[in-house]
Amino acid sequence: MADQFDNNKDNDQEQKYEKFCFLCRRPESQAGKMIDLPNHIHICADCMQKSFDTMNTQMNNGNYSDLFNMPNVSMIDLSSLQNPGNQAKKIKKKAGFSVSKFVAPTIALFFVWLSNGIWHGPHMNYIFYGMYYFMLIVIENLTEEPCRKLVERFKLDTECIGFRIFQFLKLFVIVNIGEMFFRADTVATGFRMLRGIVTDFHITALAETNFGVDVPDLILAVVSILLVFVVDIIHEKGISIRRKVADCKLPVRWSFWYAVVLLVVVFGAYGSGYTIVDMIYAAY
């Protein structure tokens, strides 16, 4: 247990310092991920590749005596390879480097989801909808590393059925709250709807069997859910439906996609009890 604690402590300390290439002396932030060798020696991919290229050239020419004249080899102190005490000087990573990696994507995400909200309509509830998902993504990015360490610390099985059910329920709640504000007339109405789930809920609501829709719509919803379920199972088995369709001959391929589009139009916009309604983007 103590050894495991020491190893974790060493790993945490290692993450606070940048690694330097043993040959070119460039830090990991400039040279990229290092190749770790024994005795705390690190070599960047560029220097490793150059060394191999030079060795191959010399060996192909049969000139083995010039191997030690290849670039950067003169910088290697062979005695340091045998003496673990001679370690490269550790330089602490700059905090700004990690912050910059977080700030730039966050700014980009802000404008992406702001545009997503405005694209749906010139109303505050759509903008709130975009900002809602923006904040969720930011929170996820901030908590990703702590959650990963928490999973490793308690040795949680992220593939077990219990954990996957938890993820499903979390996603179910997040999506439904977002759609609630998306369909509300105003942001205030969305918050009243959200509060009403807790304050105005009555157990008799579960006794409703039509869920506010008629029988044809309910049948269509059930068939659609089953279709999505079947497609997900096919994808889980590594079968790509799009690839299968793309491999068909042109008449078959076009007939399939036209049939899918017509089915969506007919059953999604027309049918029993159809009434003309404005498109969601009609406000523009």
C-alpha cells in the first residue's frame, strides 16, 4: 500500500514538471511527447528518428566507425546513463500553458453555442438553450481530470451495467431540461415548468396512458423508438448501415434514401389529425 502511495505521489510530482529531450534539450511543450528511457532519460521523437536514420545510413555504407560521429551523439554522456543520480534538471511547468489550452477552446465553444441558439430563433429561450449546453461542456472539461483520478482512486468499473445506467439517467435529465427551455415560450416559462415538475407533480399523472397524444402518434413514437434501438444494436456489432447502403448499386442506393426521406416527411408532418403549423424558424 505504501509503495502504491509513493508511486502515485511520484506520478503527481512528475506531471508538475516538463520533460527535456536528452539530445536537443527542447522541453516537451515544444518538441512534443517524449520517449521515456531508463534512469529518467527522455528523447523527443525527432531526435530518435534522426538517430535511427543516421545509424541506418552508416550501416548501409559499411562505415561503422562513423556511428559516433552522427549528429547529437557527442552530447551524450555515457557515464550519466549508468549513474541514476545524474538526472536532468527539472523545470516546473508554467501554469499559463495549461490555462491557454483551456481558455481558447472555451471561447470557441461560447461562440459556437451562442450561434446555435440564435440560429434556432431570435428569442431569449433559444439563446439560453445554447448557453445551457455551453456551461455543461465547460463544467465537464473542468471536472474531467478530477473525475478520472476519482475513478482510478476508488477503482470504479466504468463498463459495468450500474455505471452505464447512471450515465444514461444523467444524460436523460440533461437533455430533457434543455428541451424544456427549448420548447418554452420564454426563459421564465421554462423555469416555471422546471419548478412545476417538483412542486405541481401528482402521482395520478403516471396513470395517463396516452401521454397527451392520440393513438396514431403513440404507435409512430413506439415504432420510431424500436427502430432506433435496432439500429444501435447493429452499430454495437460494428456494422455500418451507411457503408452497406453505399456499397449497393446506384438505383438501389438512391431508392433507399428517397424512401427514408419520404417516410420522415409523410409520418413526421402529415397523417391523422394533421394541422398546419409554422416552422420552428418561421420567426425569421
